[in-house]
Amino acid sequence: MRKLTEWFQQVLDSAIRLYFKQDCGIASLYEVVPPHSPWWQEMTGMSEEQITFEEKVVLMLALMPHLYPQTLDIFFVNNKNFDRPYTEFGGWKRLSHGGFLPTGETVAFMLSGEDADMRPSVVRLFEKEHWFYIHNILRLEGRGEGEPFLSGQLRVSDELLSKVLHGKEYKPDYSTGFPAKRIMTPLQWNDLVVDYHVAEQLEEINTWITGSDVIMEEWGLKRILKPGYRTLFYGPPGTGKTLAATLLGKRNDMDVYRVDLSMIVSKYIGETEKNLARIFDMAENRRWILFFDEADALLGKRTSTQTSNDRHANQEVAYLLQRIEDFPGTVVLATNLRSNIDEAFSRRFQSLVYFPMPDEEIRYELWNKMMPGGWLSAREECLHRIAEYEFSGGAITNVIRSCALHLMSVSCNILEESALINFIAREQVKEGVRQ
């Protein structure tokens, strides 16, 4: 990294000298040849030969505030004619950082100087078709409405920063700027207990995840099929909707991010769209599964547009649907009641997967998988008896937890069936089965 930094410092010094027509020993910036380094491919996934001189300059410029911020102090020099900073240097200020932060204008200054004909090629570095954007390496952000395109802040992605500074992959967590949380499970795919129809539909989703490149590219179906896969999971609470989405991700080595729509819907006009945009923008070029829980918070029955609030609510729905339809990855929406989802929305999903309450056979399998082996003396008979109680998988988990706490409190490893029945009855009261 040191050699690359020294090279960039030489590029920067040469750009300044060439612009102000000072002696620097070269006639063109391109004479400052970058050193060979495996760093380029390690950090970007692109081979060194695939990355142009201009792209290498932009990458290093974007990283300087995080690695050697003093390198950019040269841009603080004032234009003596006007007693103010040079407009062509660009730059933006934050509250706590005292150093120079580059913008697109800074890039244009370094690569094109006074040559206005080269500015379009600089702009192309920040378009959505460029690999900077596609691979989520860096982009221009924060440009105000009506301001020049290159006035946007040159922002390196958190993913690249994590690789450069910490040597590991970046995993965002829930915050005000990112209203989604990564969900994980220690369970494996064969731990998922669902009926045959659900298992079959989940396998179809998995087939899309593993085979979409063949379907879209090799078979040429991208002409008629939209990228990505959208599915709705619906059914009573505790029947495995969240677990199924999480295991789909784990099975395919994909991160799953849970978005609770009820938590990000805002009463302030435009805020809900901004919250959703942050998630989709960050997820767009990553192998993520987006899991929207309580989807009926936004995708419920549409209201008539009698008031401005009604119109705004419908605009939020339209925005969410548009982002979901344009998202090239896998989106899972979940709700307890399909009747809460507008039928017009249901038609936009590739599949609708109903997670029913488990029947007695599945309940037995759930009890058998969850109940530790040494707890029950007459295990088989007891499990068959308690499988008669109509519980979801989530409710069974609650009973198991209560049993574990009871055994800990009495310092015992054997669970009496009477105690188990007592905790089952307590769970029934919670669910309103008994009063």
C-alpha cells in the first residue's frame, strides 16, 4: 500500500504543477506510471490490467481521507486573486473532519485540468453502468438539487473501506441510516420442518437462486423475464416464515436482512421512501436476500384518494413495489394474513407460499427435533401425546424454553411429564386457547 500511496502523491503533485504550469519534469500525468500491485484485484475484484489509469487515480483519491488525509492538504491553498479556495479543486466539509474531502470536481481537476472536453469521460466514471457503481466500490453522493453533477461527494463504500482498513467483509447492522438487521440461525436446512407443499415451493426459490444465471444468460430469457425473484410468505405466526428465509440465505451463502416495514413507515412525507431507498441502494449489487416482515404495513388494501394523506400512502406503496420489481436479487415478503395484502400486489410475486399450522405428524417431528435427548424417560410415548396439542413451531419453542428454565431452577436433568403438560397449558393460555 505504501508504494501506491507514494505513486498517488506523485500524481497529485504533478497534477498541481501541470495545472499551474510549474516545472515538474513531465508533460503528461500519464507518465507517472502506477506500480504493479495485487492490491487492485484484492480490493476490487478486478484484475490490475482491467483497471485504467484514471480509475486507479480515482480509487486512491477516494481513499486518501481515510488513509493519509494530510496528502490532500494541498487543496486548501487559496486563490489569491479572489481570496477564496480554488473552485476547480472541489471539496466538501463535514463537522468533525478537518481535512480536505474530495468531490467529483476534484477528480475532474486531477484528470482533465482545464480541458473541458475531457469532463464527459470523468462523468462516465460515476454512471450506474460503470463497475465502480456495479461492484459498489465508490460513487458520488450528496449533490444538492440543481447543482452540477460533479459537485457530488466522492464517497468510497463501506465494503471497500472494511477490506482496506480491517481486512474483512463489511456487514452493516441496524441504524437510523440503515433500517434493516442481518438475521442468522445456527440451524441447517434439514432442520426446517414444513409440509411437502411448502418444501417444494422453497426448493423452487432455491433453484432460482442457484440457476438464475443459466436461465437468464445462457438460455436468453432475460429478454422476457425481469431479474430477481419476489415471493410472499404468509401464514399464522410461528410457522417458520422467518426461519425459511434465513435458511435460504444460509444454504446459498447469502446474507439475509430483515426489514420491519412497521418500523420504517414514517408519518412525514418522503421519509418512508428515503428509508426504503437506503436499503435497496445498499443491497442492489450484493448477494443479499431482503426479508420484509409485516409486509401488510405498506402493502395492505389501498385506500381511496380522498385526502392528501391517502395519496401519500399510495405513493409509498407504489415506490416500494417499483423498487421490489427492479431489485435484481431475492425479495421475501411475509405477512400473517394474505387477506391483508391487496390482490393487485399479489400478482407481482413469482410465488405465494402458505405456511400452515403444522399437523400432528409435523408437530411430532418438531417436538422430536427440539426436545433434548435425555429429558424424557418415556420419550416416544410422551412425544406422541404432546403432539396432539395444536401448536406452531414458535409456540413449541416457547414451551421448550420454559422447560429448560424449570430444570435449571430445580437442578435436574429429567423432565417430568406433568411439568411439561403444565408448561403446555401455560402456553395455551398465552395463545388464548384456555382462559
